[in-house]
Amino acid sequence: MWSFGKSKQNESKMTNDFSATEETSGLFESDETVKNTENFSATDSAISREDNSLSKRILFASLFVLVSLYLLGVYWSFEPDLFDVKAESKSLLSIESSQKTESSQNKDEPLRIGFTTLATTERLVSELMDKPGGFLSNDRLPPSIFLDNIPAWEFGVIVQIRDMVSILRNDMSRSQSQSLENSFLQKAEPLFNISTESWVLPTAEGSYLDGKEKLSQFRIELNKSDNPNVQFYARADNLRSWLELVNKRLGGLSQRLSAAVGQERINTDLSGDSSASQSTKTSSAFSVKTDWFLIDDVFYESRGACWALIHLLKAIQIDFADVLEKKNANASLAQIIRELEATQETIWSPLILNGSGFGLMANHSLVMANYISRANAGLIDLRELLARG
């Protein structure tokens, strides 16, 4: 009995020991589980912090890129300043003379007739290519693709260059209608007629620079005293031909600018000729209004055209000095240039405002139209002066 009782005690002791061992192992397992849970929580926190840090870096990088593109777009939208056409021509003549092995007496020779007009036209092309951002109308990458004001400005300039090159080819370089046209100008004109948006085969920039090179070759030949076959004829009829074309350009721009607020117009297409007719009948009155999204484009196109015209008119003032003096038209031309210079005043507003007529808000388009209309009226008077004997 004692043995049996002892064995029972031993068995009970073993059971208690086993239970204690189980409890101890359970405690160890519980501690280990807690530690693993803490490790997992720490790992998740670290991953979460890394994700947040990566998201912040991506956000800051995106903001930096957007702000940089915006500032670059603002810088590229700056328009070139006006330049002195006479100083530009003399500088160009001096550079070309210094590259030749001629006597110093020839370096101070006066500018030949037509030299200033050609040098100015070339400089206009150079300004398009060398201004901040270069030529932007045909760019397909940001920020250029988001800009519309400066491409419109470039288009206004290139239209005036095209008109001048056309007149040089067909009028100012030819003595009469039956005379031969100059080969350099014959090649130059189609090069400037490439679309401003052409970006490959050929690129607009490459085509315009090739056209500038042809103008330069014509100017160099014109400046040679031993080449009588290349001429620039500063005659009143040649000048009137160009002024007539400018007259139409400014008239069109003035109408488009005035249509920014919307107008009801009377149809005057056949006025002044009772026997005149047209291909399609139109109503006696119609309304015109420039699309809201195009108002700033028309404004900057007009501003670019006026910028180019200021320089070309100043060049004409030098090359046609004798004609203008004889017709007593210098004052008229000077007033036209002054009106166009007013279109180049600084625009302080971040937007082109389009107030309604006499409303509270300004209307930049109507202000521009006013200056252009006054200059256009002056051109009409100048053409009449040149037409008189």
C-alpha cells in the first residue's frame, strides 16, 4: 500500500511537472508570437514610410517639372525688342567689307539702294530663329506645344516677310514687266511659303534659313559695283505695290480684331460698282464675331505683323528716301511708323482682356485695332501721295 501510494504521489508530481512545463512552453510561445507580431508591425511601418517617402518624392519631382516648364514657357514667350535698321545694315556691311581684301576706303562706302531693305528682311528671319526658345510654331514637345501666343506672333512676322520677298521678286528687282526675274529671289520666295507648322521634310526653320541665304546672296551681288545685272529699283510704283499689299493685310487684321466683341455689319462687297456681281449671293447684313479661343491668337498675330512692319517701313524710309522727299511724304510715313510703334507697348495684364465696348473691363483687341486702323488710313494717304506726279 505504501508503494502504491508512493507511485501515486510520483505520478501526481510528474503530472504537475508536465503541466508546469507546458505552461512554461506556452509562455515562451506567447512571447515569441508577440515578438514576431512586433517584427511584422515594424516591417509594415517601414514599408509604409518608404511608400510615403516615394510618393512625396514623385509629387515634388512632378511639381518641379511643371513649375520649370511653366517658367520656361513664360521665358520663351518674350518677344524680341525693336532694333535699329540703319545700324544693323552698317554693321553687316562693315563685317562683310572686313572679310574682303579691299582698301579701307571701300569700308566706309555708303549703303547701296536696296541694301537696308534686304538686310532688314534677313534680320527679321534671324530674330525668329534666335529669340528665346527659337522658332516655336512647329515644336511637338512641351512646353512649346502648350504655347499659342508666340506661334501666332511668329506667323504675323512670317507673313510680312513673305509679302516683302514676293514684292522684291516681282517688282523691286525688275525694271519692267517684261524683264527677267532674279534667280536668287526666284528660289527664295517658295522657301518662305512653307507652312510654319512643318516640322519634318522640310522643317520650317531649315526652309526659312535657306530662304534667308538666298536673300543674302542677292544682297551681296547687289552690293558689287561691277554687276549691273542685279538691281534694286526704288521707284514710286514699286513702293505703291508693296504698300497696297500691306494695306490689305492691316485692313484684314483690323476687322478681325474689331470682331472680338461681335458686330453687325452691312454687306459692302459690291459697293461702288453697279454692274459688279459675285459667284454666290450673300445677305445684305451679317454678324461677325471672333471665337473666344482665338482672340489672343489674333491679337498676337497682329502684334507680330506690326513689329515686322515697323522695321520694314524704316528700311523703306532709307532706300526710298529720294522718292519720299520728292513726294513730300516723309512726314506721312513717320506718322504711320509712330502709330505702329504704339502697338508694341508692354502688356501688363497676364491675359488678353476682352471687355464689351464701353464696359468696365478693358478690351485689348479694340485698342490694337484702333492703332492699326490709324496706320492703315495713313497708308492710304501715302499711296495717294505716291500716285501723284
